[in-house]
Amino acid sequence: MTRGAMRRLLRRRINDVSENNPFFTDAELNEALDLGAAKVQKAIISLDPTAIIDYSRQNIVANENMYPKPIGNWGILDVKVLDTTTGRYTTLGDPISAEDADKLDVTGNTTFRYAHVGRWIQLTPTPDENRTLGLEWRFIGGATIVSGEDQDGQVYPFPTSTHNAIMLWSQVLLTPEFEQGVNMEEIRKQITEELADLPLYYRRTVGREVPFQPDIVKLGSR
């Protein structure tokens, strides 16, 4: 379901259907839907942290060793650097401490490593040349709609069965706790029911099902 369709349904849920004088603007409802989607993503990640993996690339700049992490990421999984001789991206492996990164930032060291520094990473040794799109990130992505002209035509990256839960969460965010005629506990109950089958989609490891396989021989010997 596109975000435009979800927004129209959300207006009906909150009874904000006046064409000439709506209480909420489209932008405000879009923000509520994004927050609702983040709530659903939180439930998904609690089951499978690798369910929503994204990647992006940015330029490496000569004499610059600090690079901002992708905005909206929920956790960095891997950092890679472009090998200019092969044209391929090579993983930098596990992060090191900022102290070790400083120690390794010396002339003659050609093996890149990185350290987490809050919302940034420190690349070491400091690059001595520009590399277009030289840095690649693998990270747990966000749930918001990608910016562009046709945002209403885009779809949240979750199964369609979760879209109703997104709208329900948005309704909770937009409705005062004691709104007359609105049973907030009932709405929260509906959210729980809507998300109850998430394990059918997301209880996996590295994208593969992990079936329960008891050791029959050991169980029979007890």
C-alpha cells in the first residue's frame, strides 16, 4: 500500500476528512506515518536485527579521516573501502578503538581500519588521495520514505500485512489520550494483534529460516 493511500485511510480513522479545512496537513500525517513505521520497524528488529539491511556510498577525501555515519541508521554492520586497483570494495573488518586508530595513523601504513566515534567513524591511516564513492556502508536502514518527487507513490519496506499496524500507531500518536469516543486501549490491542504474526516473516538468521531441530537420539536416551 502506498503512503498516499495509507494517509487517506488514516484521515478517515481520525475523522479528519474535511476537504477545505482539514485539521492536519498532509505533511503532518506523513510524519505520523513515518513514526508509526518506526514503531513497526522496532518490533521487526527485535526479532531479526538483519531484516532491514541497507547500504550507501560516499566519497573519500584526501587528508580527511572523519566520516559521518548514514543518517537514520539503526546500527553499522560493515564498512568497506574501494580498492582502486581492482575496482572492488574490501571490508575493513572489526572496528578498533579510537586510541588505536590514532596510533596507526602513521606514514607508511597502507591498511585501512576504522573506529567508532559517536555519529562518526575515524578512518586510519588518514587518506592521502580522493576516491569517488570510496567508502561503502552496510547498515540497518530506517523506515522512512526515500525523499523524491513521488513520495506518495512509495511503499514502506515491510509486508503489506503490517501497514495497518503503521496506521494504527499513527492514530495513537495523533489522538489525545482521553479523546471522547476513542478507545485507546482497544487500538493498542489491535496493534498487538496485527504484529502477532511477525515471527512468520522475520524470525531468521542471515536471511535463512532456522528451524527447530531437536536431537532425537539424545532425547530418546533420557
